[in-house]
Amino acid sequence: MSRMSRTIMGAALLALSASPMAMAAGGGGGGFSGSSAPSYDPAVEYQKGLTAFRAKEYKKATTAFKRTLKVTPKNANAQYLLGLSYARLGNYKRARKPLEKAVKYAPGMIDAHRDLSLVYLKLDMTEKAEKTLAGIKAEKAKCAGSCADAQKINLAISKIEKAMNGGTITVSLPPEWQTASLESGDKLYLEAVGLINEKRYEEALVELDRTARAVGPHPDVLTYIGFAHRKMQRFDVAEDYYQRALAVAPDHLGALEYYGELKVERQDLDGARQHLARIEELCSFGCHEADELRKWIDNAKTS
């Protein structure tokens, strides 16, 4: 991990005075397997959306979050914030779909479940609101007051039940998004890297989730999320996150290398060699990523 940690950690510090893309280890430009750099930098658009939302410029926020989602449609945070932006505009019909996608892509996002239930109530879809509430209550039972989201779950249930009993229905930006910034994201990111280096992958994922909330769909963060899942043998999830990272930055060396290693683990040596060839093309004078992936391939051939 040290080779990638050095690259990302050094670059991550630049996020204190630059856009999220300054953190990237290998940006866009030039494609891999026919892909090319996206029209929008989704992490930058995500930041624009957050800034606009906080300024109550909700139309601008919807534009920015939609641009984010053009590149990373499975980004639950952007889907949630897009739905929230529509709700703040009073357009609950349009708020519904992105909120539904948010809970689909991040089933554990209590804020999204809560606000989706409130939107259902606004749309007189009582049965769906009740079903969503039941799901949150099921999480409460599973949590038994001891999980990290225990307080959030209780507050969500209380807010929905009050709305169902005739209370005012309002949706608002949760505190963690109100205070999220590149500076806080940088700190969380470095903490996550430290946890990964200690092989504390579940804890690292918590910090990476908080990082993503602050900085948006950044390729370094997406790559590390994929890496943590891969180390816990969640290969399908890992592959999905590597693909998301490469959708944002097709030439991201870390994502190309780690995705190549995953292919070796899945005995897809041809796929791994394609990644190695791309890395070698990007690194005219050689680089750690190429050396490491080559070792993986060579070891797989001799084992």
C-alpha cells in the first residue's frame, strides 16, 4: 500500500488550496479500452452543488449534481443531494426518483430513507412512506441502540411519525453535509489511509464514506473503497468501485493497477495484462504501479 499511499497522501494535501481533482493520482485524458475523460469533473461539480445548496441556490445545485451523475450515476450522495435540491424547490415529484436511487445504491443511508419517506407523504403515497418507515424501524431493531447511527435512526423515525400525524413536512441538509469541506475531507481521507495501512478495512470504509460525502466522487477515494472491499473478498463490489474510479479518471494509475490485481485474483490474466499494457503506455519511464502489477502476473504464472 505504501506506493499508492505516498502518491495520494502527498497530493491530498493540495486539496486544502485546490479543487478535489488536485488529489488525483493520474487524471483524465486519453482513454482505456476506448474510454475517454468525462466532460465534467464530477468531484468539482459535486462541490459546486454543495456550495449552491448552502447558498439556497437550488436550481444551480440541481444542475451541478446532475452533471456529477452524468459521470457517476451510482453515486448515492449526489443522488441524495439532487433529490434534496428538488424537494427544496418544492418539486417533490422530481425529488422522488433520485432519492429512490440513493437508497438503492446506499441502503444504509438513513438520511435518504427518511427524506424519501417525507417526499412520499408530500406526494400522498402513504403506503410507500409507511413501508420506508418500517425499513428504518427494522434497522433500529437490528441496531439495538448500539450502532453508530442509533441516534440518527431515532430522529428519523420521530420526524416521519410527526409528519404522518399532521406535522410540518420539511427536508433539510443533514449536519454532516452542512459542515463538509475539502479541508475536512482531506483529514478524513488521511485517517482512512492510515486505517487501510493497518488492515482495518471496515473502519477505513466508514472514514472513506465520510470523505466521499465531503469531497464527492473522487477517483482516489473510489479506488481506496474498491481496495478495502477487495481485501475483504468482496470482489464484485471492489470491481464496481474500480470501474467508477476509471469512469472519472480513465488514466488513474492506482485504479488501473488495483483493478489489474483483482483480475489476477480472479484468474483473468489476459485482463490483467491489458491493464499492465495501459499503465506502461502511461508511464514512459516506468512506475511502481507497472512493477507491482507485473509481479502479480508473474507470480500467478509460476504458482
